[in-house]
Amino acid sequence: MAVRLDSGTGSRPPVRPAAVPWVAMYHSVGDCSDDPYRITVTPERLEQQLAWLRRRGLRGVALRELLDARARGRARGLVALTFDDGYADFLTHTLPVLHRWNCGATLFVLPGRLGDVNSWDPLGPRKELLTADGVRHAAAEGVEIGSHGLTHLNLTRVDDGVLKAEVAHSRALLEELTGAPVDGFCYPYGKVDRRVAAAVREAGYAYACAIDPGPLTGRHALPRVHVGQNDTAWRLHLKHRLHRLRRRPVKGV
Ligand SMILES: [Zn+2]
């Protein structure tokens, strides 16, 4: 059964549900010799992966661009590239590769931790996060800036007040910082339930990213495909094929 995302049928003719968009999930790009959470790919691997997309006739874009293109029926050949947490290596290691392959991307940042480190990952090496200037720099280069909450909490475990601050206040801070609308949210750890998704909708986000949201799948709980250092061309090919087979079709995204 297709997941319905539009409100009411109205008088429009039925639209055949489309496959869920293919959204790649990255985090950090750099040295991955000490990487217990498997969140890092080397710049060389990212380069190979974007080359693979090109060979398949695909191009990586910001998620907002992909959703807009789908709404106009012009998303053929587009996949979304997303980068979580807002690591400082985005500017030094990711952006040059994206530019070389003419790709866009969405960067989900934590306005409550700008210039800080990823202390929510206790086992991994400390990685620097972008400063406010770094986020502005990425935005000026055409990168879509989205919110990953304020401080990287599992939102399914916080009370309503904290939830509202993490979701709505982070959006307001990022809009002030970039001077542009912020449409996208990304659930920390991919954790989402109905209450959290409702808070994200109420805060005015146009879409939100999860990882594997199951029955919540929709515009405010988009599944994503983890892409890591081990994803060579062959594995990426499989992930791309399996995504189309496994994911239920949805309307409205
Ligand atoms: Zn994260």
C-alpha cells in the first residue's frame, strides 16, 4: 500500500506513487583510520563514489532541489547527497570534490555546537565542527543548510520543552545565521516517532530526514542510505538497486 502524504484526494486524478527518493547519508570526509562509528569516508572514496554516480547518469544535488524537481516531475537522474553534523572538514575535503563533480548537497548542522566538537560520540576521535562563519561559507557556496537540532539529542527521549527548543529554535538560529529559509531537518541518530515528527512539521520544516523510519516514512521521515568507506562501485550499485526494491512507494515526495 502506498503511503499517503497529501491531505485529501480533492478532485485531482490519482497520481501513481513514485519510489522513495534515493538520499545518500554521509557525515565526515577525511582520514578514516580511526572511525568506530563508520561516519568517515576519504576524499578519494567520495571522488570515486561521485564518479560512479556520473557513470550511471546520476548527479548529486541538495535534498531541497531533489524534492522541488520531483514536484515538477523533473527529478530523473537526480539523487540527494546529505552530510550530517556539520564537520569542519566539509569545507576542506568535501566541497572541492562536490565542485569537481558539479554536485550539490545538504549540510545538517547543530547551531548549539558551532565551533565545538562531536562529543556525543564517546568512542570516536574528536572532530571539529564548523563555526558560524564556516556554515555561512558553505551556504555562500550554494550548499543547502538544514538543522540537525541544537545539540545532537535523541529527540524521542526529551520532554516537549526541549523538543521545541531543539527543533524550532535551531531553525530560527540558522535562518538568522544564513539569512535564508531553512526547509530541512535531520533527526539526530535517525530517531523519530510521531510526536517528534509532528514537532518538526509544526516548526515549519518542509521535509525531514531519518534513516530507516518504517511506517512513518513520508516527507517528514525520509529514509536514507548510509554510504561509507567500504562502498565501492559494486556495493553502491547494489544499494541503489535494493533501495528501489525495498522501499515502499510514497506520494508527495
Ligand atoms: Zn548526527
